[in-house]
Amino acid sequence: MNERPTYGLSRRELEQEMRWQLRKAPRNASDLPVFIGEVIVNIIDKNNAALAEVLAAQHPDEADGIV
């Protein structure tokens, strides 16, 4: 398999985070859309934080305010 540089979270990390978030799924079906939206936003936030860390490491002189 080709080794490509990764940015942000890996697929495995994203799947693990999703499983962790889904452990507290609501019992009421009417709460499901809001819950899924929260899960998606939380995963995107976590991935954005990982992306910011990569950018800060690549450009330490410009990192002020990235992380």
C-alpha cells in the first residue's frame, strides 16, 4: 500500500471517534436528527484541531493563533 501523508485524523481515528460519540445515542427517535448533527459537528471540530496542529508544525513562525 502507498504511504501518503495524512492531514487531520486518519480514517481509523475518525471511525473510532464516531463509535465513541454514538455510544450515547438517544432512545427517542425524534431526538436522533439533533444527536446526529451534534456527532458530525464534534467529529469535524476534532478533525479541524488535528489539521491546525499539522499547520502549526509546518509553519511555526505563522502558528500564532492557529491552535
